[in-house]
Amino acid sequence: MREADTAPATEIDTEARYLAQARAALRAMRADVLATETPESVAADSDDVWQNTMYRMARAKRGRDLVDLPDVPLFFGRLDYEPGLVYEDAADDQPDRVYVGRRHVRDDEGRPLVVDWRAPISVPFYQATRQDRRGVRLRRRFGFSDIAELTAYEDEPLAGPAAAQGGGALLAAEIDRPRAGPMRDIVATIQPEQDDLVRAPLQPSLCVQGAPGTGKTAVGLHRLAYLLYTEADRLTNGVVVVGPNRSFLAYIRHVLPALGEVAVRQRTVEELVGRTVTSTDTAEVARLKGDPRMAEMLRRALWRHVGEPSDDLVYAQGATRYRVAQARLAELVFQQKGSARYGTGRAGLAQRVANLVLMQMERRGATPDDRDLAVVSRSKPVRALLDAIWPKLTPEQVLFRLLADADVLAEAAEDLFTAEEQAALRWSRPYRSARSAKWSAPDAVLLDELSDLIDRVPSLSHLMIDEAQDLSPMQCRALGRRCLTGSVTVLGDIAQGTGAWPVDDWPTLLGHLGKPEARLAFLDRGFRVPEQIIRYAARLLPHISPGLPAPTSVRSSTGALRITATSAVDLPDAVVRACREFLGQPGSTGLICADQDIDVVSCRLRADGLEASLLGEDEDALESNRLICVPASQSKGLEFDAVIVMEPAHIVAAEPRGLRRLYVVLTRAVSALHIVHAEPLPEALTARLEPRPPNGTGS
Ligand SMILES: Nc1ncnc2c1ncn2[C@@H]1O[C@H](COP(=O)(O)OP(=O)(O)OP(=O)(O)O)[C@@H](O)[C@H]1O
């Protein structure tokens, strides 16, 4: 890498001048947008007022989009093409040199000074290799200071003799850069295998299996930014990121805005289904409620409300009476039962009954129209008929009856759930009414399923689902119906599955999502965790996911792993010491322990004068301090420069898939992992313990 003091001064100066020129051009573009008067309509009717307001808002937005953020470099790479070389896919006006950045910048004659990383012209920056040069002679990556001053560059010639030492110093520096606060974008250093997934087409859906730290989340977010740029007109029904909890969503929340995308909502599954959760279930009941058999049981529980007409329908108009015979009504009900949705079936029945009445009116010489149809279908006798045999229902009423009434449950569960399973599902102390019932998170998903059985839940254009390995089949169905007409990017790692429904294979989960056609891709190069740590964590793999290959790492760091055995009495002191030591170094420190230990340990740290945030206490926990106390159950997807893991045995003992949780916890460190324990380490970790590393204290 050429730093400012080692590179030829003229070269850095030239590039810095180009950066200044691009900045000035961006300022001019912005001034131009803000100064351009959009012709506004002078008429005062509401359409014109609305249109004028939209014009003004659009202009203000374009102005905001063009703000030059002082700490974000305007470009990060450069491609030099063979002069005059015409290669496949090249644009007619292909320039010899292209600067790649986060947005497009042009000079006042319209010539591009910086091209957007998502534009086709930028693809060779990520994909060109010495074997497939795509006309590129040289790839240059730039290094910047914290205030976006250009301070270094690194050249990778793709033509001519191979460089003596491979490049990658800037990539390594970028990955090693100390973490502080939330996740940042990787747009400058996306790797070819990641770029392939970022730029994969909107359809078919995509599912990425990857070991910890291989960049799944980063790839998913950059993919959204790419799709919003290239496929905006096919994404007008909304794009949503779904993550496992609020802490994780807070961690990733700045990535898309930094890439210029502010309209993407970020939600947990509970938030997306939009119901208030006020109760909890035992693990056994939660597992049952996530079971795909629930879908059929709910369908039966809903449709059992449709009954048989017991009498003729009589509609009176003045002195005239129109009659629809019971047998004819029964026939209509039977036909309407074939409707896809309970609500549309009900509305359809009203219409069809009204139609029969109207036909009788016609036969008597009347000429009824649509208004009469509406009047009859909403008339008292038709409403009474519907209330009796096809009642209006809310999802809460249906689920309430199912969970409160053993007979209703038995009827709907017949041949689906055993008597023991039904007993577990039934409320032991039923609530008094559907209104007063308290619903758990799994109930919220069941209510959502019922909601969709009654009336279709609208589909979004695209969902990105992170940590998907933890979703229950019923949650998958809830997400699947939200991208029924759209597509999905599914990200996860089978080995990190800790939910009640861990997946063993992605096709099954994709089936529940309703996207069996999704492309399955794999990422295996780890960018987060140094090799020494990932090799240690991978000792758990044969016990938790025997089928998966051992993860690899692009980075190695001697002394990255330390293990300290101590007594129960000395454990808190040892943890405090470990925290102090890491706080003496740059970057973030995560102290991860079993959920049940977190309050005691965070109080202890504060009592010792260490400023620590407790994850989950507030959304900004990751930004407010360098030391974060993390309950193991919330650690998924996060990372810290240094991680202290306290008492792994407690983490393992806390839940049925405790070893998998431990695997997640051990793979959160970017630079250093220090395990502090008083109880013996889980056997899976010690069984093949290698000779003590020179810097580790061993246990
Ligand atoms: N090409 C890259 N350049 C620089 N940093 C990268 C690159 N790819 C990934 N990273 C970094 O590696 C870390 C891990 O990425 P990410 O969180 O996306 O991985 P993950 O596969 O989702 O991990 P997990 O399974 O643990 O949730 C992040 O800090 C990310 O910025």
C-alpha cells in the first residue's frame, strides 16, 4: 500500500486534486438542483396544490441526496482500461479511466467524474481478475483518513507480470479497523463471491448459507441497495429487512442510509405481523405453535364456523316477498366454501343470495340495478342469514375458541395433534373473552395466519430475512405471505440455529416460505473472526452441525485467543480485569454471558467504575459506550473488537441448543477473544484441546 509519505507525492496530490474537483462538482450539482425552479401551477385546486407540494418535496430530496458527507469518501476505487481497447459489454463511450464511488458525480458538461458502485460500469471493479480482465489494466483502491482525506492507495495491475506480493493491504486494514458502534458498509471492499450475490437478479429469490462472519448481513444489505438502484420500479410495494431482535436491527440500521437508501423499514417478525405481545409460552408450547401442522388446524378452526341454513330466506319489498329456498341456499354455501378466503366467501355468499332475489324481481317485471344488489345484499334478512351460518369473525375470536375450548380444539386437531399435544396447547386457565386474552409471540403469528385466511395480507416487493435459521415454519409462512408476489433474500447459518425450530436444510425452510425455487448459495470465507478463534469455535461443529464444513478465515492473529480458568470467588475480579485490559486498547468490547448472569455482572462492572451499556436496555446501547454487556441470547449477528465470554458452561446449560448458542457467542470477536471461567469448559471444547498456545494461559 502506498501511504502519503511513501507514495510519489505527485500521485497522491493528483488523486487528492481529483477528489477536490469531484467534491466541487457535487456542490455545483446540488446548487443547480436547489436553484432550479420547478414550474408550479398557479391554480388553487387541490390537485395543483398536491402536485406543487410533490415537486417541492422531490427537489428537496434530490438536494439532500447530493449533500457531500464530510466523513464519507466520495470515491474509493479507480479502474484504468487499456486505452482504445474494445471489449465485450463495454459502453460505446467507455472512458479510459473510471472512479468508483457511492454516488454518481458529473462535471458541468455532463462527463462522469465518479460512477455509482451499483452501475454496470462499476462491475469490473469488483469482478475483474487477471484471468478475466474485462479490459481493465489496473485496479486502484484508495485509503482515507477519518475525515475523508485521501491518504493512501494500492494498485493491483491486472495486465503484465503478476506483482511480487499480492495486494489486499487496504482490505485487511478495512477489516481490522477498530469497531465502534454500529455496522458500517463494505462497499469499497466487496469481494467477488459477495458481489455475485449482491448483483444477483431480483428473481428468483436468493438464500445464502454462510459461516459466522462471512458477510451474509453485509451482502444482504448491499444487495438491497443494489436492487433499489437497478429495479426501483419493481419494488414499489415496499422493501423490509427482518432481523431477530431490536438490538440487531439497531446494529445494522446505519448501513442502508449510508448507501443512500432511507426508505427501507427494519422490523422483527413480531413487529411485522403487528400485534402486541403480552404473554409468553413455555418452550414446548412455543414449539408446537410454530409447527406447520398448525396451519391446517387453524384452517379447520376457522371454517368450522360455516354452518348449514336451517330455513328459507325471505326478502320483503313492500307487499312483495321473495323467497330463496333452504336447499338452494345450502348449495350456494357449499360452492362458496371453495373460496380461498373466509371473508371473500362471506361477501360472495351475500352477493349470490342477493342475485337470486334480484332475478326474481326481474321475473316480476322490475329492472333492478347495482344499487338494488347492494341494498339486498346488506339487508336485514341477508345479514341475519350470514350471522347465523357464516359469521363475521376476528382472528382473536377464532384462536380464543380454539385454545379455550377442549372440544373445539379436539375437533380441529383430530389426526393432526396427539391428545398430549392438545393438552399442552390448551390454556390451563382460559381467559374470559377474546378481548381480554393475552397473546404470546407464537400466538401473534397464529393470529396473522388466521388474518390471512380471513382476508389476504398484502404482499411487499422484497424481504431480506436475516438469521433465518431460527424461524419456525409458522413464522416462515407469515413472512412468505408478505412476499407472495415479490421475492426474498434469506440469510443464515444452520450451525447457529438456536430457536425451537432449527433448520437442518434450507429447502425445507424455503418451502415454508413459499419460495422453493430460490437459488441456494454458500459463503465460506470468514472476514470477522481470526483463524485462531474460528478454529477453536469450530470444535463445536461436529456436535452441532456435523454436515457443515469447517469455516475458514481471511485473517490470522497470534494470541487472539486466551482462556483463563479461575475460582468461582475470583471470577468477577477476573472479568473486571479482562474488561479493563481491553478498554486500554482501541475499539469495542463485548462482555457476553448467560442471560441469567447479565444483571449481576453488569452491576459489578459499574460498581467497579467501568462505564458499560447493557444491550437491550436502550436502542443506542451499542453507540453509547465502548464496553457492552451482552446477554448470550442477544448476541446473534453482532460483533466487537474484543469479546470476553464469561462462564461458557452457563451459556450451554441455559437452553436446549446451548452448544449452538456458545458457537454464536465464540464467533463475535474481530480481534481478540478471552474466555474466563470457573466451571469446567464444555467437553466439546476441551476434547481435542491443542497444546497450549505460547501466549494463552490455558485451562
Ligand atoms: N468484503 C468485505 N470487506 C470488508 N469487511 C467485510 C467484508 N465482508 C464482510 N466484512 C465484515 O465482516 C464482518 C462480518 O460480516 P457480517 O456481519 O455481514 O457476517 P455474517 O455472515 O452476517 O455473520 P454472522 O453469521 O455472525 O451474523 C463485518 O464487520 C463486515 O463488515
